[in-house]
Amino acid sequence: MAVVREFTLPDLGEGLTEATIVHWMVEVGEVVAIDQPVVEVETAKAMVEVPCPYGGVVTARFGEEGAEVPVGAPLVTVAVGAVPDDLAGAGPGTGPDAGAGAEGGTPDAGGASGAPADGAADAGSGNVLVGYGTSAAAARRRRIRPGPGAGPMAGVPRPPGGVADGSAGAGAAEGAPGGSEAVAAGATAVGAIGATAAAGISGAAGPAEAGAVEDDGRTVAVISPLVRRMARENGLDLRELTGSGRDGLILRTDVECAIRARQERETAGAAAAATTVGADGTAGAGVTGVSRAGAVTTVGAATGAAAGEERIPLKGMLGAAAEKFSRSRREIPEATCWVEADATELLAARRAMNVPGAPKVSLLAVLARICTAALARFPALNSTVDTKAQEIVRLPAVHLGFAAQTDRGLVVPVVRDAHARTVEELSAEIARLTETARAGGLSLAELTHGTFTLNNYGVFGVDGSTPIINHPEAAMLGIGRIAAKPWVHEGELAVRQVVQLSLTFDHRVCDGGTAGGFLRFVADCVEQPALLLRTL
């Protein structure tokens, strides 16, 4: 008899708690092999194909394309060992075992729902994406079948992002054997945001627990019961907040700021509505309604907004970038210094390197090599700040990020161990990462754990900028366009190729002397590339 296994959205790393379904790669009733990709999702970092660790027949899919799925929520159920003809054309919730994987196995099951005790036949591949696997050790989490009274939907697979009837798991917590163990397991899972759905207690967890699943199935990163109570008493939806704590944890200050911001909006909305209300009490032009909080719900001419305004959700990569920019400004006391440099000799050196038959060297690669040489002299800028330990952490390797504009927005691929690469190797790796970024195929490893960022905004035709530091790094070097300008060269006025360099740095890791020394060394190498020979 086939065993129905449930595959949930795994932890994709880097503190990501959710992903958006982009494209289903399998249909219900289709046979899948172990580790076959079943769905393509978009995280805040990249597009990822998610492989299923089980082989068999797909009995159900959870979530439509475009839906947001929290980590730990079910993606598919697979009938392991089933013959395709047995379940051909089966839809979600059909078949003799449908829902078994969704609702949990027997209390003494060694793995996921309905798994054999030895787990040998269908233990899965054991492979991982980031931080998840199907090895025997990971499969021993107990999943408790709801006891009597759990509701008429107890055997039905869960819909996307939640439990079928909102009560599944309550029986396990209150009446089913081992219910207290299930709650204890859930309390442990709560420590890792997004894991409550995997523990099967989304209906049993109290509102004060961290990471509790809300009505729409989205995990909210909250630990303090006080924070939840404040939000509840003030009618604030925690799902709409972005936490300022570690890994996005929502703190009391976040709730207080959100309450104040809402009050200010309500006051402004009430004032705007008042200006459009005539003597007969009717609303003026452009205002079609006012919510109970006093905010204008349909914006028109009264608020100065265009009638056809467009609203773009801050989700996915766009939302992640917005949060990172905000966090950088919020946490890092940054300062910027800049200098102009004569890049004429740098351009000549690059032309000399690009001789026929030799590997092509990009200008960005030459600047990257200058950066690694400068960081070797000024290691304070290749560091990060551990706010919890109140320590500056100087990093041993330079993982150099560079800003790349793509159709899906700005991304920052990372060249690993840039300090150990030659100019030719840097050029080849930058070209590879840029091409992969534009194709939307960068992995999480290629987008994370950078230690210093190089931002060439000169490609946009601008001279200068004050970059926002790529949190949690300590500095970013900006490169403006190289343009012909009048310049005093060897005591005479001449037309030279001039570039503006700007360095934004975390003032906690160094003072202006160190930052200025770094930037001056970079400028000197731009003006006299032969200085790099001293660093070899």
C-alpha cells in the first residue's frame, strides 16, 4: 500500500521565512523521482528550483502560482510506492490516503505521516537545499494524528498556507495521545521562525508564541507576549510589520512606531477629509469614502494624488532590497568621503592588457583588483559589527560584491575569495556572475555573505553618489563615470579622463583617517596603476 508523504517548503537559508510560487513543474497524478524539482519559487534573494526528496505519485499540490508560502507550509504530497494507474487523475484530497501526510501519522511513527518504522523504503534522498534534509535523524520529528473531535476535515489535506478547517492540531494538543509532546515539540520549533507549520501545531499554539501562524498562514516573527498584546489591543496587524530585531524579529519599538505612524496617518486623513466636506455634510470631489479610522480609502483630487495611481507591492526581491536599505540606514552610522582621480593611465593599462589572444579584462575587474589591494592595507573596512556582542569582527577573506542591474531589479553577486584572484580571474568571474544574474539564475550562495561591495554607478552616466552600505558590511566604494575634463597634469592644463570615487563607511569600524587613507590609495592606483606592483 502506498504511503503518502508530505513535502513542506524547506528553510532556504539567510533568515528567509517565505517564498512566492512562480511555476509548478509537476501536475497532480504525475510520477516524480527522488530529488526531482517540483516547483520554482522566488525568495527575497533569488529564483530557486525546489527538489522533492520523495519519489512516487503526486497526490496534491498546495498553492497557486503567485501565492506566498511560508517556510514549513506544505507544497506537495507524494504517494511513495504507488503505481501511477492507482492514482491517475487524482485531485487534491482524493485517494484512500489523501490527507494522511497533511494531517500527521500515528504517534509511534518514526518519520513523517504514515512512514514505516524503519524508514528504509521511503526515507527520501537525504539531500539538502539550505538547512533541510530527509535523513533518518531529521525524520524522527513526531507528528500526532488529531484525536476524535478534531473536526470533519481531519482527513483532508491542508489548503495553501494553513490548516483545512482552522482546528487541526487542537485535538493533538488537548485529547490525542502524546498531545503534550506535540506542544513541546512545537515550542522548540517556534524558536526557528517559520517552523510551526512543519511541527503540525499551527492550531494549538497560543497567540503569545513566537512565529505563530496567523489566519492566512503567514508566520510572524514575534517572541514577546507583550508585543502581541499591544498589537491586538490597538488593532494592529503584525503581518504588515517588518521587525528591526535580529532575523526580522518584531520588537516592542516596532509596534509603538507603527501605532504612532497610523495615528499620524489618521490625523492627516481626517484633516484632508474635513477640507472636502461642505456645509451640507457631503464629501468633496475626489473622496468617495472614509474608513472607520478616518483615513481616506479612495484617494482623489483632495489629497493631490492622481486618480490613476499605481501601487506596487514591496514583496520578493523588491521588498527585501527595501528592508535592507532601511536597516542599513537605521543601524549603521555611515559617513561618505570622495575624491576625483585622473583615470587616463588606468584606461591605458587596461588597453595594454587586452592584447589579441589574451583573456579579456574588464575595467570593473581592474577596479576590483585595486579594491582588494586597498583592503589588504586597510583591513578595518573588511569587517562587520556584531551588535549583540558589541564587537568589531575583522574578516580574513575578501568576498567582493558588485552591484548589477537586471530586469528583476538590483542584485549584488559576490566574488568569493576575491583577494586571492588575479585580474584575469576576477574579470572571468564577474562576467559569469553578471550573465547568470541577468538570466535570473543566481543561487543564494552567489548572492550572500559579501564583505565589501563595489558599486559602478558610472554606467548610468552619473558622476557621483553616496551609496547605502550593503548591511551588514562596513563599507562600499562607488565609481562614477569616466569623462573627459580639464585637468592639471604635470603642471599644465590638459584634457584628461577623470573619475569621481566615493567611499561610504561605517564610522563604528574606523575613523575618517582610515577611510581617507583607503580612498587615497585607491585614487593613487587609478592614477598610477603601476603602484599595484608594490602589493604583489
